[in-house]
Amino acid sequence: MSNRIDLDAIVKAVQSVLPQGKDFIALHEPHFNGNEWTYVKDCLDTGWVSSVGKYVDKFERDLADYTGANYAIAVVNGTAALHICLKLAGVVQQDEVLVPSLTFIATANAVTYCGAIPHFVDSELSTLGLDPNKLDKYLEETTEFKEGYCYNKKSGRRIKAVVPVHIFGHPVDLDRLLDVCIKFNLELIEDAAESLGSYYKGKHTGNMGKLSSLSFNGNKVITTGGGGAILTNDETIAKMAKHITTTAKLPHKWAFNHDQTGFNYRLPNINAALGCAQLEQLDGFLGKKRILANMYREALAEIDGITFFEEPENATSNYWLNVVLLDEPNMALREEILEALNDKNIMTRPVWTLMHKLPMYNDCPRMDLSVSEDLEQQLINLPSSVILGDSHV
Amino acid sequence: MSNRIDLDAIVKAVQSVLPQGKDFIALHEPHFNGNEWTYVKDCLDTGWVSSVGKYVDKFERDLADYTGANYAIAVVNGTAALHICLKLAGVVQQDEVLVPSLTFIATANAVTYCGAIPHFVDSELSTLGLDPNKLDKYLEETTEFKEGYCYNKKSGRRIKAVVPVHIFGHPVDLDRLLDVCIKFNLELIEDAAESLGSYYKGKHTGNMGKLSSLSFNGNKVITTGGGGAILTNDETIAKMAKHITTTAKLPHKWAFNHDQTGFNYRLPNINAALGCAQLEQLDGFLGKKRILANMYREALAEIDGITFFEEPENATSNYWLNVVLLDEPNMALREEILEALNDKNIMTRPVWTLMHKLPMYNDCPRMDLSVSEDLEQQLINLPSSVILGDSHV
């Protein structure tokens, strides 16, 4: 069986990159080596732990500075961020929203929180993310314009927006996608939950969409415990995002008036404090993650039947989670490889089950998803914590 | 004007209770005097800050122990807790849910997150909360039974649940309300966001509803920065609450499968750590708050035209926010009193604007709300932080 992957060789190659003598290597664990203690203790000492406080303001300013977005609004997690992005982009009940089938569940869930329907689209091998060319052709064939909006001819529903996800930190082809958005009058909302520190043609991800979402969950490049943010370059939208994520309360010395049904999505100050300290270290983290990616690339280069996934052309990726792809003849061996590596206490995992295969999204509209279906079988994530790159500095 | 309140006397009485020489007296600020830093530092030192970790488990166990509920599920805030309570009680799109008009916005918002419609009910003077007798009579007159459920004759919609709120920590008349729930086949969901440490006939609030919600926002008796919890005595419901607040992911070594549209509502471990430390001090906090309430009662006893609000009969209240009520002839003076006290940097505030007066809830069904409308004019909250009681120990 000439195509059969050498399991032992893979395990040894991965082990060669990782520190020896550890009981367990996590997929991605946080790294606290800066001002985390100082800032968090300051919150406790001053009593400012909750919904307002200087770290929330600072974190929002720092995020805007870092990403180049005009405005950042800190919220309780990435799912909440995406929910509000969709809402403020004008997605309403019974709209359809184009999302990749190959993504974490939050992308599809956020659409349903708006009462809208996820419409699943395929990904491309070069980015792992949404394929704009395939989407263009698909929309040409299956949609029509009515009163300026794009309608799904089959369902009769309006298609309002498209949510590309920069999977594992790798930017999708945003320029090409933006063409498609303009052509079909779709709002572009970037799910940049995984791509803090990733750039498309020199511009930080999350800058091209009308709104974009970030995540600072414990498994992300930087963490606030739980947290997320909305990015936008539009001042009016930014103000509205702050307003509706903080219960839509109108400012007043003491009266409690709210002008619409808002949300309790604000990030607590203590979590923002963590975020400020983490963001200060982000460039260092990214450097170490790049070193780790380089180590994996080298170690895996000689092994037949698998390919280390490289950042797309025109992009600089944060390499949030490192990826190897099994060549097609070896796709059936995914579980065996996962078994072998996890048995050695090296945490590895497949990509998320495709959205359209989950019971609650099984009936949603979708295009041909054959590339996603192949990728689902081919893809394995390798341990990617900052600390793992540290040992090679 | 014999009925006219003596503004100076009120200001002096309130000042006599409060510490002298402070720039500003907040309405309710948190108090960190226990193991907060130890536990939070432990999170940072071990790297367990995020969605799983020992403090989440401990906080849930400790909350169950403290409240006497069989199960507690920690979530990201009280609004999220109530949203899930309603969902798991079976509230669906186009149901109506009975909620007091006199409450914080989260109570009504959580109903709308389910696609349901808040139906506003009146409060009673003895508890500040929902009036079960008035509700009973109202439902008698305006509803009918169809296939075992209570229907609003006018709207034709099912009335599925009732959400009493233990306003400012004062328990509503739960026994009487439970009778009404049984009579009309309504699910009882207690919004106990304000009543941690409050007891009704010796039983902790949040134990009588099918599900109940707690809040640990920064202004509450104890805080986790932002946080909340769901209480229930039903094992199946408890498991489902944990499941759908953690994205409805099915357990597996590495595969990501979700069996329904869940939510990202889990409380981060670092916030739970704060909660564990705060809960250890709760009994002490309650003692100090009771001392403060006693001081206010004494200081205000001699002033004509206002009444210090006492915990209801059969209840032990946490006195979360102390309340004075202006006698009816003096209701028009509320703003003047608020001006006078806030001018002295003593933060006081009126009750929240009644829900049915807000633009988004103006068209919702409602009963006669005359008691709530009077209370809205009569009620003033006084500074109630734990530390203020401390100075009198």
C-alpha cells in the first residue's frame, strides 16, 4: 500500500516539535506572562470589576489601534459579537445569511438568534474559507434581484449578508468576496473570531466588513476568559453597537429608560483587564506561533501523504491552530491518526462537523459542499499554544 | 403646606447613616475582603481562566448548597439565566409571559429573546412585587382554557408562564402565586436576580419556580464581575440547562457535534473564582446590610411623609437596595429629593421606568397597573453597599 501513511512517522514528527516529558500537550492553552496580575489586581483593589471601568475603555481603544478599525466594542464573547454584527447589518427574521458549512457552530447559531436562516456555502482549499468564485457562480444561478435585494429563487427569501470566517486564522480572499457582495448587494460581515493578528494584503482582518466579530475565548490567540469584540469603521454603527450591547439604556443622571430591546452583552471590566495585558503581548505571541508553524512545516515536510497547511497568498496568518491535511487517498485514516496522537497525550482534533450535517441545520439551504466535505475528512489540528513556540526561540 | 416633606430633614437623616467625609457614596458597590485575589490568582497561575475549570464547578455546588436548590448552573449574566429558564420552561414564539411592569428591563427582554410577548401585571405595596390576588382575578376575567392551557381571550395567544421578581430583594407572596399558577396551568419562573440571601417562609428564594435565575452583576449582593445562575430542583432540566448554555455540544474525545441550537452562555472560570470568594462572605454581607437597613429605618422614622420599606411578612429580605416610599401627597417631590441627595454626592435613584411605558413594550398586553404607577412615583433607592453597614458594626 504505497499510499498508506506511515503513522509512526507522523507521531514522531509531531513529537519532535513538542517539548519532551510533558504529561499532556493541549491544543491551545493561554499564556499569561505580562501585566495580567497587575491589571486584574487593580480591578479588585479599586472595586471596578463589573460592567463599566477603565479597562473596558482601554481594551476597546487598544483593539481599535491594533486592528486599524476605527471602533471596537468589547462584548461578552464572540458569539454575542457576531449576533450584534448581523443585527446591525440589517439581518431580520426570515432573511437568509450565507455562511460556510466548515466553521464553528457559533457562526450558524448567531444567524438563528436573529430569526434568520443560515444558507451554507462551500470553502476553498487555498484558504480553508469561503470560496468567492464558487459563490458568485452559485448566486448567478440561484438568485434574482427584487427591489434591489438578492432573493433565493427557491425559498423566496431575501439573502441579506455573507459571513466569511477566517478559519484557523487564515484570511479568505476578501477582495474577491467584496466584488461578489457588491454584485449581489450583500452585507459583508467578517467572523474574525480566529484571526486576531492575521492580515489580508497588509490590512488586519475584520476591516473590510461593515462589521466584524472577534473572540477572546480561552483557546484563542489572546484571552479574556470569555470575551469578544465588534469592529467597525462606521461611527453611527459603533455607537449603536455600544448602545444595544448595554441594554439600550439612555444616558441620564438616574432615570432608567431604554429605547429598544437591547442585550446584556457588555464585557466585565475584570475580563477586559486581562485583555489589555494579553494584547500588549500579542506581537510576541504571534512571533512564537510563527516559529512553531515553521517547526511543524519542516518536521512534516518529508512525510508522504500529508501536507502542512500554509497561509494563503497575499495573507499573513496568525497560525491560530496549525493544520495538516491528509492527501485524498489517506482521508480514511483520519481517526487512526487522531487516535495515535491523542494516545500519546498530544491533543489533536478534526475540524468541526460540517454545519449542514447537524440535525438543526440539516434542512437549511445549501450549495454543493464537496470541497468542505473533503476538507472535513482531510483536516487535523495540531497543538498550537504560544508556549510551544517559546521552547524554540 | 402641611404635607410638604422637609427636604433638609431627609438629607440630614440619610447623611446621619452614611460615613462622613467621602467624596461620593455609590448606590451599591462590591466588597472584596476575602479570598478573591487568592482564587483569581490561582486561575492566572494555572492558566484556567476560561470556559471550564474547577471554580465553575465549585461555584455551582456552593450556590446549590447555599440556596438549597438541587442544581445551580453558572452562566454569563442574569439576563442569559432568565432567557434559558424561560426556554426550558417551554416558552415558545408567540406565547405570552406574565411579568411585572415594575422591574428591571432584563425581565421583559428575556421574554422577547424567546420570541414571546411580555404581558404586564401589577405589583402590590406589601412586597413591591407581583400581586397574586389581583392576577388571579384578572386571569379569571380575561383568559380561557383550551386544551389544558391558559389563553388570553383578547390576543388569542397562550399564556405559558409567570415571572415574579423579588424586587430589591423582597420576596413576593410565593405560596399565593403558586396557587394561581396551578389554577391557570402557568409555569412559575422566579427572577431572583436581586434576592440572593432572601428567604420566603424560611426557604431561599428561587426554590419554588420550575427554574429560577440569579444575577451577580457588579451592583448585586455578591458579584462575579458579570455573571448569573440558573437554579432548579429537576435533574433533567439541570442537565439540559448546562447543555444548551454550553453550545449544546455532545461529549466526545475530539469530534464537535451539537444536537440543537445552543448558546454561548457559560461563565468563565475567572469570574466563577470571584464568585466562590464572594459567596464565602455572603452571610457576613447580609448581616451588615441588615444593620444598614436598621440604621435607615431609625433615622427616617421621625420624618413625616416618607416610609422606610420593610421586608414583607413571612420573609427575610437581603435588603439589596434600601427603599423609601414617599407618601402619596408627596409623590410629586421625587425629583426634588433625588436632586437634593445626588447634589450631596449621595447616589439615590428612582425605580426603573415601568416596562409598559417604554416604546418597545408600549403595545404589549397589560392589566390595570395603578399600584405600579403609584410606586414608580413614590419609590427612592438609598445607598446600600455592604461597606456602609460595616461602619456601624
